[in-house]
Amino acid sequence: MGGPPLSRPTDRQVAWSVAVCVLTVLCLLAGGLLAGGLLAGGLLAGGLLAGGLLAGGLLPAAAAAGLLTACSAGVGVAMLRARPAGPRPRALALAGGILVAAPAGAASGLAALLAPHTLAGGVPLPAEIPLVSLFFVAGLYLSAVLRPHQRRDLPARLRAGLDTLSVAAGVIFLPWLLLFGDEHNERRGASITALIFGGGAAAAVAVAGVHAIRHRAALQWCAPGAALSLIGLTALVVAMDFPAEPNAAIAGIAAAAAINVAAVLMWHGSVRIGPDARPLPPAGSEPSAGFPLLALPMIAAALVTVYHLINGGGMDTVSIALGLTAITAVAAREWLSAIALRRHADHLTVQGNRLRSLVFGSADVAMVLDADLAVRWQSPAAARQFGLSDQDVLGHAASALAHPAQADAVHAYLARRLAGSDSPASLPVRLRDGFGRWRDTEWTTSGADPAEPGQTLVVHVRDVSNVRDLERALRQSTHLDQQTSLANREGLCRAGELIPDAGAIIVIELGGLTAIADVCGPDQAEVVVIEAARRLRTRVAGADVPARLGETRFAVLTHCGAVRAHLLASQLINALTVPYEAAGTVSHLSAWAGVADLTPEAGVDEVIRRAVLALRSVRSGPPGAVEWYEEQLETRLLRRSTLEQDLPGAVARGELELAYQPIVDLASRRPVGVETLLSWRHPTLGAVRAGELLPLADDLGLLGAIGHWALHASCRLLVGWRRQHEQLWLAVTVRPRTLADPAFQASLQTALDLYQIPPSALVVEIKEQDLLGVRDEHSPVDDLATRLGRLRAQGMRTAIDSFGAASTSLSRLRILPIDLLKIDREVFGPGSGPHGHAGAVLDVTVTLGRRLGMDVIAHGLESPEDLDTVRAAGCRLGQGDLLGEPMPAEHLEALLESHREARHRDG
């Protein structure tokens, strides 16, 4: 295979060639640094320059091939500077391989130009340089393409290995046959090494790309590019190893062009294409797994072999071995593929049978629609669930099964789902079954039939009639009271939302049901409740909504305005309090009502709350009362609720305070007694007076504990005051109910014994307003007289406070054992009495008090005129801000001390 020796170029040609090669490499490196749109231009400019020099005779073919190979360096530099869409280590490894191959090609071209006959270890220097670089390039490419690790099962790994073996044998077989097929052809070690190593590496990266599962899109570009680059570099080694062959020049130029094309492929795959976003397919399901796509090189090799033999060529032992290896590998791969396909077919058979059993046993109906939304197939469940035969359904539009009022909506829904546009996931449809009944169904879609994607639509129909019936029953039970069939709270709120012109809500509380249940039994109480609901339903207008809010609480949502709603509430109370006759028993109920109007800014729940607040304000009063909600009412109730929550523990927190107001002898202006005034310093609401505090404590059952604390605190101070004023007495205010409490009796006696106070120094006061409560309660006034008499028997004195502020008659004073009578300012103040005759009324009261043996105290003196009036009437004692405001104990002690000193000076 030797040839005529090459003519040695002139010095001028060598200089020009070296300069052009260096300039080309520098220009390509600079272009690579710029990257972007200059990449293709740099490659084209380099190729045109190399071709021009070759055509002009300035460069031999080997040097031009090396120069053209160097053009790929620009791609490598561009890959280094780019921000790859895929893994950067892959881009760096591929760029490294390109940047190793490009200088090696340039160096090989320079060696072919300057030292074509130089040998390195028996190998021509132009061939040795790319051969050495081939090992580094192959290592870089394999590290880039074989990562990430592909998830494959054992059969898939075997198929990939056999594909690699067959492709490697085919790639090596073809050049081996052409170069070394005849026994007399010279065999060179560089070419053989390049063929074996380069062909094997190219086959490995090619098969890795074809069988890739992860990063498949990128590796389908990078792997062919890497394989093409390795084949080109191998061909460049062979061309440089046989420079005298007639086709060596063509092979070198083709190899250089392939290396450049391969660089562009690897740049696109690593820089432009990112990792796949779609889910990974199962192992062994890659498209190439079912047929020998990589057997195509074997077919090409077979055709070349036939051509070679026809033209008188021969085959050596190595060629035959390579061919047999490739054929055996392909056959083994086909055998493995057949086994895999058989197993897959068996698996599909099992899955198909399972799916068939699911379809036949499913309660849902599946239908396949064509492009015109006509039914092409329906599952057997259609006949079983809806009585729909194939003759009734197949060939007809699916929307024809729906209610006429829904037909257009169903057709539009199915059309959108067929087109793939956004639409609701499901659609409720009224469907006519095979018996002519309308059934509630729910339609969903699951995409196209896999056999005809894009032209069909799979629809699933589920019967939800029972579910809808259950929902309606639950909705009804949710909004109705089970005992009375009236609307419950949720139903009333729902009605309020649906009736925009409603005027007010009336909430009625029934009293006495617990007593009926205790006396007559719970069945009788239930009968009374049902009768009350009937009366309520029959007495409201047809557009009004009666409801039951609780065990004893009813409500009415009415269209009436404020005045008519108030009148309706009174009428309903009258109707509900009429005696109830059932089973020979007559039962009685009492009722109260609260009314609140509906406003746009308040929801139904808020209006109900307001009506309940109005009801609470009258619930403690006499039956039959009706109260209208006002903001001031809520403020009062909120204050009351706050005080109820905070009063327990007020004594322990030290929030209760005692003030003392002197009772003065009007003649000498000397204090003769002191009244204890209780107040509460609330942390947020401020001072709470005794008039509000004591009734609240009585309702909460705390009056005894608070009274015990106030009594002992006052008596402890009284001991010290009486050391200077022996005749000073203390007045404490109690409520009639407290007098009946044995604990109060014990507390009084304990205080007297503990502090060594004579009983006459203690005055127990009862306000006239509390006497009215005694009259209204079941306890007679005689009981109160007995309790007061018991106190007097123990030596203590009693008093009526604020007499004249209420409507207690003067004759009632005769039956009460009273020692002191405090006349309220209502009796003697300006404008008091008939026609403003304050003095006449006061005279009568003072005269009667004296005849009954009472000391009369003028309470509430505020001005000198008041003082003159009570003196003229003969009052001996007085109390009020004019004589001394309520004060702390320290101030009272100072006041008493000043009077004591004044008495000593006068004495």
C-alpha cells in the first residue's frame, strides 16, 4: 500500500501555512469567546479558509484537514462560556473533549505539513497525535453521556450490552474489511488501535443515547454527536496513518467536517436542551427496546461486504470474526426482545382481563364518543344501571340522553373536553334511563381512547340519584326542627338570605315548660311545645317564617315594619299564653319577646343576637313584656355581662371599697352616726355604685360574702372611732333576702362579739325600693317584720332608707319594727309634693314618724334651702353632701377628730 513520496513544500508555502493555521486558530478562539450568533459564522469562515488554501495549493490535504478540525475549538469555548440548560458537568466534559480534539487536529495538520515522515514509536507523527488524543476524548465523552445513571431492569441492560457489541463490531468491521481484508494489505498498529478503541467508544456512547430514559431529549443530541466525533477522530488517525492512499485526503477532510458537525450537535444538546420535565417511563419501555434499531449499521456493513466480494476482494479471519460477532449479538438481542415482548404480551393479557372484569362489574357507565360527540361504544353497565341498550344509544349524540334543558350545556361541555380546553372536571346531568325516568348523574371525562387519540372522548357516567336524595334529606333535616317541623336556626338564617324584604325578627321565650315536665311528665311538655308551634304557625302571615331556636325559644321572620312587628309580638305572646288543654290536664305558659329589625349591614345571625339581647332585658321582668332592640340596650347588657364575669373574686383582688358618710345632729352639727357606702372600683368600667352592685351580687349569690367583708371591715374601724365618740353608731344597708340568711345572722353576732361593739351601735337599713320587692314576692311582709323584730330584740336598731323615693304607703310603717326613718330628698326637695308644697308633705311624714317612735333623718341634703326646710319641719338629724360627702375612713377620722377638739375648746 505504499505510494510515491510526497513533494516537500517550499519554505514560503510552509511560512504561509503556519501563519494561516495560527491565525485561524486564534480567530476561532476569539469567535468562541464571543459565542452566540458568531458560532456558525466562525465555523463557516474557518471551513472556507481551509478549503480556499487547499484549493489554492497553499496547503496539502492533510494540513487542511487538521486546520478544519481545529475549527471545532470555537464550539468548545462557547460551551464553556454558556449557561447550559442541562447539567453543567456534562457540558464541561463535552467541551473538554472538543477542546482536546481540536488542538490535536491542528497539531496533526502541522505535523503533516512540517514533518510528514517523522515517526514516534514506529507510528507517523501526524497519526500519533490524534491517536493519543482519542483516548482522552473518549474518556471525557463517556463520562458525559453515561450520566445520569439510567434505571433499567436486567433484560434492558442485556439488550443495551448486545446493542453495544453489535454496533461496535459493525463499526470496526467496515473499515477493517476495506483496509485489512486482503492478506497482502499492510496492517498498521495506529490504525488498528484507533479502529478498536474508537469504534468501541463510539458504539458505547451511541447506544447510551438511544437507550436513555433520564435526560432523553438532551442525550439524543449529545450521544450521536459524541459518537460522530469519535468516528471522525478515528478516521483522522487512519487518514494520517495512510497518507499515500488515494482516498486518504478525502477521508481526512470528511473526518474533520464530521468533528465540526459533532461539536455543534453536542453544543445544542448540552446548552439548549434541559432535562425532561415529563415523568420517567417504566424500565424497558424506551422506543428502541422493541426492535433492533442499531442493527442498521450491520445492514450497511453487509451491503458493503457483498460489494467488496463482487469486486474480487477477500476477507481475513478478523473480518469473519467481527461479522459473526455482530450477527450473533443481533440474534441474541432479538431473542431477548422476543422473550420481553412475550412477557409484556402476557402482562397485557392479564391486565386486559382485569380491566374487562372491572368494566363489566363497575357501577359507572363508560362511553366512547367520536369526533361528532356521537356514542360509538358503551360499557355493559349501561344496560344494568340505566336500562339503556346499544340500539338506544349507539350512533346517537350523547347530549340526546340529557334533559332538554341541559342538552346544549352538555354538548358544549363535551366539545370543550374534546378540544382539550379548560372546563369543569365534572358536570351534573339529568339523564333519561331506559324506563323513561329522569336520573341524577355526574359526567366526567378521562381523555381520548388510546386507540384513536384526538378523535375520540371517553365519558364516565355515574348514577348519583341516591346521593342527591340523601343530600336533600340531610339538607331538610339541617334546616328543620324535628319535633315541631318549624325551621331551625340554620333554616331561619337561610330564609333571611332568600327574603330580601324581610322587616324584623321576633324572638319569644316560653317560661313554665320545665315545671310542666316536672309535674306532668316530659310527654305533656312535648305536647305543649308542639301545640305552641302550631299556634305560632297559624298566627303569622303566609310570607313570614316561624322557627324554633331552642328548647323554650321560638322566632318569627316577618315582613312587618317596626310598629306592626311590635304588635305582632304582643299578639303571639297572648296566643302562646292561653292555657293548654291536653289529656285532661291544663297547662300554663308565660312568654316574653325581643324584637330587632333587619338592616342591610347586619346579617341574620347578628339580628337574632340583637333580638335575644332585647329578650334578655325583659326576661327578669313580668311576663308578657316586649322589648325592641336599641344600641343603648346592648351597651347596658354588655356592661351587666362584664360585671357578672368580674364580680367573683373582686374581694380577693381588693377592688371593693368602703366610703363613709356622716349623719349629723342638725342643731350642733356634730356627727352622731356613720353610714357605710359600698362601691366597686372595676379595672375597665370604673366605679360601680352600691345601687348597681348589691342587686348584681344578690343575683349571683355573692351578697353574703360581700356583706360579711363590708360588715367586718366597718366594725373594725368603728371600734377606734367610738373611743373618741362613744355614742357614734354605724348604719349598714342590707337586702330583705339577706335578713333570712342564717349566715348573715351569724356574721352579725360574730362582728359584735369579735370587736366588742354594743348592739345599739349597729343600725341595719333596708331601702324602700326593696320593700316593693318583698311585696311582689311570695314572702309576706310579716316575715320581714319578724326578722327586723328579731334584730331589735338583740339590741340592734333598724331603719328604712330613702323613704318617699318609691310608693310605700305610710300605713305600712306601722307593721314594721323601725327605729330610724330616712326621708328621701324627693319628699322635701324643690318641686316635691303636690303643687310644690314640700314643707306640708315633710311635716306629715315627720309627725307620723315621731308618733310611731321613729327618729327621722333628712337624707340627701344638698343646699341651705333644704336644711331650712327640714329644720322647720322638726327634723333632728340630717345626712347629705351639704353636711359631709361620702369619704374614706382616713378623712372621716380627721373629721371626727376636728369635732372632738372643737367640743373640748367649747367645754
